[in-house]
Amino acid sequence: MPITLHASPLSTASQRVALILHELHIPFDLVPVDMARNAHKSAEHLVNQPFGQVPFLVDDDPLTDVIPLFVAPATTTTATTEGTDNATTTATTTTEEGATEAPTPAATEAPAPATDEATPGAAEVTPAAEAQVTPAAEAQATPAPAPAADPQAEPPATPPFPSSRPPTPPTEPKEPLTIYESRAITRYLALKHLYTTSSAKPSSQSGAESGAGVGSGVRGEGEGNGQQVFGSRTVVPLVPSPGDLGKWTAFEVASSVEVANFEMFAGRIGFEKVYKPRVGQEPDLAAYEAAHAQLGAKLDVYDKILASQAYLAGDTPTLADLHHLPLAARLFPAGAGDLIEARPNVKRWYEALEGRGAWRGVRNGVQSWGGEGEE
Ligand SMILES: N[C@@H](CCC(=O)N[C@@H](CS)C(=O)NCC(=O)O)C(=O)O
């Protein structure tokens, strides 16, 4: 299988990655790392995870082409320039489908491209500006060529987001890609999935917003915008479109909340009351109590956030929610389930995550998975 996860079956960081592999319906081989024998500190392991931790992931079929992330937003953008006789020049017009239409004649008369930036909304209008705005750009690293002399010339089309182009076939054999840090791995997987399963024409809803589609009964059938149908289950993308900066930022906030306000406290609780007893060590009860109190205060805030939205980044689940699951589930055997049970919105949120089929495939320990089961 192209994906290999080097992990320890009951480690929460390993479960975090395996959970997302299941969510996205990506089969994988597990290479168990024997932490009891300190295999995670071996020279061989450190080459791939220099901090001596699990997990790391190897993708033998990586997405290696460069994809423009920020392309024309699907709204009309008007850049105005001053200092010209007619004062106003429309720079770029974008249709609802997100395809950029030709600039107005005034814009095409501009003498030279002003920028190779790919930020159409910003529309970098130079002072000289009879508003040469590159037609919302394909984010080329190389300088843009001089425009065609013919003012009627068609500008290059801007693809809708996600890119309408399939990934360009590599010209050389791909090198396997090795990734460590569980959240970096999941983000790579979700974005790769989004790009490689998106159809040419985005629906009116985008990314994680589009919700569950209608099951077609066809395994792995592409539904566009990151959706795929496996039996009765629809895979949803778990990240918003990076082209939608507002939704992407909400997702970033939620992702940071998990790392800054949850992980360290929930991790301490699980470490003291689950991990230490498992390896024959005495828990530090003072540390446990302190973490319990601190996490309680943080989850009070979660409860307020989740009073007005179903998930941390909005109304659909994203990686930011799912990243909580392994450590949140561990609160129960650690005797701290009250932290979740006592807060109604946190409880509803947790139960929605915990009830997902993907978690059933991971909660008792990570194993190799061929893509079967879990509808
Ligand atoms: N930030 C890392 C944390 C990984 C981590 O802490 N893994 C634990 C197991 S859950 C580990 O390898 N611990 C051994 C050690 O730190 O020496 C990630 O998310 O991948």
C-alpha cells in the first residue's frame, strides 16, 4: 500500500493519524514501533522522527506537484485606481463559478504585468496602474511573460478552486514523502485528499461545508470537492477550501485551540492515570488534580463556543475537532470523564465525534487497514 504508518497502536498521537486515515478512507500498512524496547529512540527511527517519537508516515505516492492555493475568490472584485482621466478601472471580474473573466478593455491596455502575485482580491494596483492586474493568477514562481500586444487577446483562465486541473503527472519517478508530527500528517492527508478528489466544477457549497452527499453505492466514487462515497458512507474533506480565507482562518483558530488549550492538560491526565499505571509507575496525583482543574476551566470556554455551533470551526467537523478524540477518550479511563459529561455542549460535541465510524476502527488500537468495514 502506498501509505505506511510507523506507530505504536495505543499511542494517542498514532491514533490521531490513523483516525484521519480512516475518516478519509485511505488504506494503510502499520509498521509497529516497539516503544517498550525503545525502538523510537533508535538511530533508524530518528532519521525519520528526529525527536524520537511516534508516529511518522511514509507516502509512496505523494502529491508532489505545485498547486495554486489562493486563486480567484468566487465574488466580484473591483479595484479602483486614481490618477487616470476616467478614474476607475475594473481589474478583475470573477463569475459565480470562480472562473475569471477577461479584464475590461481598460485593464488589458496596460503596458506590462505589474506583479506575479497570485492574490486577485488584493489586486496589487501599482501607481502606474492603469490597473494591470494579472488575471488572477496561477501563482507562477517565474516572472510572467509580457502580455500579448493584441488587446483583445484572451487572458489565461483562472481555474476555480479547487483547481480544475488534475495534478500534473510527474516527469520523474516520485520519491516517497516522509512526514512526522501527527497534525502535520493529517493536514497533508486532508489537503491531498481534497485536491485529488475534487471535480472540475465546484458546487455552490465548498469544502467541509458541503456536508454528506447521497450514497450511490459505488465504492470510492468521486463526488467532487473532496467528497467520495464508500457504500453508505460519504467521506467529507475535513478541511475548508484554502481558497476561502475566512473559513480557513476559523479552522486555524480551532486547530490552535486544541493545541494550546486542550492537549497539554488532557495529555497530563492520561499520562498520570492511564500510561503510568500501564507501565508500572505511580501517578503524580497533584499533577493530575492540577491538570483536571486547568482543563475544566478551558472546557468551560469550549462549552460556550459549542453553544452556538456544532463544531469548533463551524457546523461541520474538521481535523480540529477530530484531533481531540484520542486524548478526550482517554479522560474516561483516567477517571476524568466528568470534565466532558458535566458540560452539555462539550458532551454533545464529544459524542458526535466518538460515534463516527472511523473512531471505531482505531479506538482499541491502531492496525493495518485495507479499507473494509466501518460504514
Ligand atoms: N507532537 C507530536 C507528539 C508525539 C508524541 O508525543 N508521541 C508520544 C506517544 S503518544 C511519544 O512518542 N512519546 C515518546 C517520547 O516522547 O519519548 C505529534 O503530534 O506527533
